[in-house]
Amino acid sequence: MSPALRADLREALTAAAAAQGFQRSGWVHSSALPEAIRRHPLVGAVGRGSFLLVALSCFRREPDDPSLPGEPLALLAPFARRNYYREAVCRLKRAASKALAGVGAPARPRLRIFCNSRFPEKALAASAGLGFLGANSLVIASGLGSLFVIAGLFLPEDLGSDPPLPDGLQPGGRCGSCRACREACPLGALPEPGRLDRARCLQALATVSSPWPAGARQAWACRLYGCQVCQEVCPFNRELALETETERGALGPGVPLRRLLAGQAPALKQALRGTVLDRSWITGEALLRNSLLAAGHRRDPAVLGEVRARGRDESPLVREAAAWAEEAILRG
């Protein structure tokens, strides 16, 4: 591909991404990546070429807990209230299709699109200047804070690089002396800037069926999935305004506990098809456990019957959570 065609393609892809509603974008060539990222197995496997990284806001003005007496909800973090990951992939596919429409078949490069993948997406995004690595281990971008999902595409062409932000690749380098996220984390999962201890992160624990560390059950509160305490206290997430219009996989701020506890794990997974919770690594057993813990924290007797029914579940994990929830509800 000639230099002129490469320049035109970069411009067309950037413009098409913006037209699809991505609020931020950045480019990085594989040769410009830090050595540690170049050594990542997936980055090495795709070879030399350029990455386009884009950001799609998951911020939305809506109540965080619209529960009503007799109809308690298990709550979702903002990023999980709609399937922003799938939305980002669909939009990026449309952007790529439009940008490549004028490129003849012999010169058309093969693209690889990724989102919520095993690629080192946060490191790639920071390398492309999309934002900087925050002390909370997330990428923080201008006007979006950390309330966005990252998507990207790779193509085996040299389309140049955007410079990373000063100190943008140093975790917490642009956070200054702020320790808000580290001090607010319920289980102390951020022992140092940018380093996440997944064994103590409520977001990570939401998907595992093994025993939780001490204090996790109490810290879980009324959640179904997703913890964003570190983001809620972050100064960069104040006064956000950019939103993404989509109802793809919409669940809203929470899901009625009656609905969640109505059946066994396979039925629950089927009911959540197409949502962010429809992932192979998120088991129905874990979601039932999460729902029961939320019910116990709610202490609403309206769901006591459903909680007791889950006490006869085939899963020991679910039965144990049901026993705890029943006791909590009865204590009021």
C-alpha cells in the first residue's frame, strides 16, 4: 500500500470511528509500543502493523438504585447496564466497512477487531494517547474519566502513531498525590498505583465460584455484578457529560431479585442472553450467589420465599448463600 493510500486510510478510519459515535481515538504502530507490550503473546502473534484504539462512553444520567418496597433490585455498575462491549464492536465494524469501501480488493488489508479481549487493551490505549493509566489500574481519558469501554482494530499496515500523554504510561503518573481510589477500595485491592490484586477486587470476585476472602460478603452490599467504588471517588469522573445512546443488552441500574432467584443457574444464564452478563466466564452459579447476597443485604421479606427455595439448590455455594440471606432477612 502506497504512503498516500495509507494516509488516506488512517484519515478515513479515524473519521468513520468518530461518525459512529466513538468519543476518543488514537493510533499506535507495533514498533512504537513499549517492549513489555510488544512481548505480549497476542501482540506478537499479529506481527507488525497499526492499532486503532477507540473509547465508547458508558456514562449515563440515570438513578443508581430505583428499587421499590416489595420489589428490591440487585444492582449493576454503569458499564454493565447495557452491552457497551457488543455495541462498540458493531460500531467499529461499521466504521471499518465504510473506511475500506473505497479500497480495492487487492490492496485491502485484513482487519482484526477486539473488545473486552485478551489483548492488553488498557496498555494499548495508553500507548496510543487515548488516555493515561490511572492509579485505579484503568485508563482515564479527557471528558470520559474512566467510564468508557475500549475497543480496537489491528491492520498490518504502518499508519503511524499518536504520542502517549506525558507520564501516561506510568500507572498513576498523572494522578499526582491523590489516593482516593486506593483508600476507598472496600477490600484494599489497590496496594500500589496501577496494581490490582484480583483476589481482593469485588469486580473480579463477582465471577468466581471459590470461597471469598474475609470481609467480601459484607462489602458486596446489594450488587449483582460490577464494583466501581474506585471510579466513584475518582476526581476525573466528576461532571461527566458524554453519553452513548444504545439499548443493546439493556438491563438498567438493577435486576429484580424475584427474577434472578426464580430458577436454577442454567435458566438464569439463558434469561441474561445478549447482556454483559452473557459471558462464558460468568457462571450462573456465581450470579445466583451474588443475587442471594444482595437479597440478604436488602433484608426485604418480599423475596424470602425465593431465597428459601434456593436453599434447596444443587450447588453448595448457592445453598450456603441462601442460608446466610434467609438469616439476614429474618433478622431484618
